[in-house]
Amino acid sequence: MVVAKQSPYEEFRLRRVEENKKRMEALNLPNLCRTLRLTSVKTSPMKKSNLAREKQLVVVRRSSRISNASSSSPVYKEASILIVVVQRVHLPRRVSKGRDLSNRVYVSEEKREEAFSKAEKLQADLRNRFPSFVKSMLQSHVSGGFWLGLPVHFCRSELQKQDGVITLIDEEGEEFETVYLAKRTGLSGGWLGFAVSHNLVYGDALVFELVRPTVFKVYITRVKSSGENPKM
């Protein structure tokens, strides 16, 4: 009897099948399958008929190109788990500094109006040489905030349309540069220095005369204290 000689591919396939069977036996898979069948819960007749079907191992055929590429058994590597420890960063809480209200001066509305009237008279004495306006000082102008808002109509008609530097010249001729914010129509940086240097208080009235496009001549009318100076 002549036995047909098997092709190299067939020999390789049978050898792989044997290797797979040995791996399954080494992992005790046949015994596990039998144990699962014995301990499985009762199912419906239809499921029993399905479970009664014998499961067969199907060997996936590989192309000759892949099979000839490597005849050695595959190598399985265990996947390593990378544990990343994230350390929470605690940022220091920002502590806001409260405004110093100890140096605030409080006067009556009558005293404020009196100082404002004197400033208007001073403005009239300027005889409209240049565009001008009168500004009565509030607490935010002279303590804590140090922000001076200017009349909107004056800013739109007389001042530049973009942010820039505006110089304030007092009655002694000393100059102070301030930052003008066009959209907010007011003076920011530099106004603090002017207010502190001239000891401005709540109720003082100032005349701002625009002697040049970015220069104000400033005249100060002091408010008379009414003896009111409560602490907050």
C-alpha cells in the first residue's frame, strides 16, 4: 500500500494542531469545560438542544506566505500595567487686601455743594479759554479704589478715542502722568499719585481744563470739614 506523501504545508498544519492541543491540556481547558457543563444551571429545552451540540476546535488556515515566514511557535508576553500616581497640587489661596478706610473724611452734602459751587465759579473765571469741567471727589476717587471717571460727553467730544497717557498739571506747575482708558472714560494708573500728593478728600471739587489734547490743568477747591469723621 502506497501512502501519499503529505505536503510541507499539511505537515506544518498538523504540527500546529498538536501544539495547540498540548497548550490546551497544559491550561487544563478540557477539564474546565467538563466542569462547567456539569455545574451549569437547568435551561429550557431549546437551550439544552443547543448546548448538546458538540463544540469543535476550528483551525484557521493561514496563507502559505504567512506560514513560511516563521515556523516557530508564537511568543506571548504579559502586558504590564503602568500605574500613574497624580499628586494633587495645592495652590495658595489668594488673600485680598482690604481697603484702608481709616483716612476717610466724611462731610455733609451741604459742604460738598459749597465746594462744588466755588469750583464752578473758578471755572467761570477761566472765561472758556479751553474746554473744562468740574468734578466732585467721591470716596472711590481719593481712598481705596483710586479710579477717576470723567464725564462721558466730554471724553467723546474732546479726548482721544484710544487709550493713552494724559498729563495733569497742578497749580504749582508740577506734572503727573496718568493712564487714560478710552472705553471706560476715566483715569487709572497715576491718579493715585496725584490724589495722595495733593491730599484730596471726599467732597473736594476739581476743575479740569484741557489746555492741550492730552494735558489737563487742574485747580483744586477744598471742602470745609464739618467735624464729621466716623470710623468704619
